[in-house]
Amino acid sequence: MQIYRHVPLSNRAPLALAIGNFDGLHLGHQALLAKLVGVANQQQLKPAVMTFEPHPREFFSPQNAPTRLSSMREKLEYFDEAGVKDVFVLRFNHAFSAITSQDFMHKVLRKSLNANTILVGGDFCFGAKRQGTVQDLIGNGFDLIDFPQVEANGERVSSTLVRHALAAGDLKQAYHFLSRPYSISGKVVHGAKRGKQLGYPTANVHMRHERPALTGVYAVKLDGRNGVANLGVRPTIAGIPKLMLEVYVIDFNGNLYDQHVHVQFFHKIRDEMKFEGLDALKAQIALDVTSAQDFFKHI
């Protein structure tokens, strides 16, 4: 899979192009990507994706932007698994937000990318002030596939629904919208070794963003191994306000430093809380480990 961090001056191979943020890669996104690859094969086009970094709402209103479900690396991993051949990661900034809908269609989509077929959701808008619509794409000669909404449990699947489920600690509901456990990936980095001092050494997973969709203590799997994760700011440890994802891998003594790992969230054990001291924290961690073990025995 080829990744572009810019719009190329020209792209010779004609594309079938899906456009969107793809945050969370939920069932709707998965269906859109499957359709993309299928259409590309039928029409002898190269399947490609255009996505944006940061999310446009993070650019225009960072304080009110939605929490992040996926890092860019996580999106790219899924695109590759889905069979996408080219990904255009466009920097969303003032210059990009000022491109008119006409220039976006004719200069970016047609001239630079040679996009023949466009796949988008039904509410897709583009160009300065979101003035362009799917009808504009049709009117300007693009072969448009306006993808219908996907439903799960009687609800329209969306990134917003996934965020709500995760914020409520309802990982089973989130699973229905994602068709997989929610996960966060990152590199294991060195920490202060406080977990080791307490008898529970943790893998400190570097977070790519500081506004996750969930916080608390969870039963998780780190690359298939059962564990307990704390995602939060560790209120019992004074002077450490930074958000951290720490995973204690049960019955594991190996070295995970510098490895890129995937942490899957299966069950919320409790909210993060502040304890009177390290002894109370250690006692609670023991209970959390038992809770996680009991959970995994019954799934």
C-alpha cells in the first residue's frame, strides 16, 4: 500500500476513491471499503482512500471536537487489510479548508488524482464552507456511489454511536458497531517502573492522542494475552497528570519494550479512582486482576 502525505501533481492510474475521516473503522466504514475494492476490481481501477489529519472539527474547534477513536496508524493498518492500494492523507489546514468545491473536484479529484469513481456517505459535503454536495459530484461527471447507511441493532452505525458506547463503558454495544473489540495500538515505552515496585509491572503504551473515547480500568488483551489496563491520569500518583495507557499482562514475564502492540478492550471493571496510598492501590489492583481473570474464564 502506498501512502501519500500530499496531493500528487498527477496520478496516471485511474482511481476508485473513497473519501472520509474513517474514525473508528466501524461497520459502515468496513462496508464502504469492501464496496470500494469490489467496484475497483470490476472497473479495473486502483482502490484508493482520501482521509484527513487532523479531523476537520479538531482544526476548526479543538475544544469541542469529538474524542478520537483511531490514530492515523490504526486507520492505515485497516486500509491495508481491506485491500486499499493508495492512501492520500491530506493535511487539513487553512489552505486546504479554503479550497472551493469546484477546485476540489476539478483540480484535486480529476486532474491530480484521476479519480473516476467516488464513494462517499450520503451526508458527504466538501469544499470551503462545506458548499459541495454529492449532487455536485454527479453534475460534474463523476461516477458517484452514494453509499447507504449501515444499521446494527436497529440503529444507524456512526462514529458518534461508538463514542457514546465507549464513554458509557458499554463495550458489548461498541463491539456490535465495530464487529470487533475496540482497540488502541502504540509503542511500549519506558515509564517510572511504579507498577513493578507494586508487584504488577505494566507495559506503558504510548498514546498518539490525548482525548480517548474511554477511560478507566478494563479487562483487556494485549496481542492476545489477558491483562488489566488502566487508561487515565493515575490520580493516586502525585504529580503525573499526563494521560497514560498502562497494561499489566497476567502471567507474563517477557520484554515488550519498543514493540508496537494492540490492546483490545473487552470489559470495564471500574472507573479510575484515587486511593489513600500505594498499599490501597496495590490491594485494588489485585482485585482488578481477579475480576479480569473471572471475566476471561466466561467468554
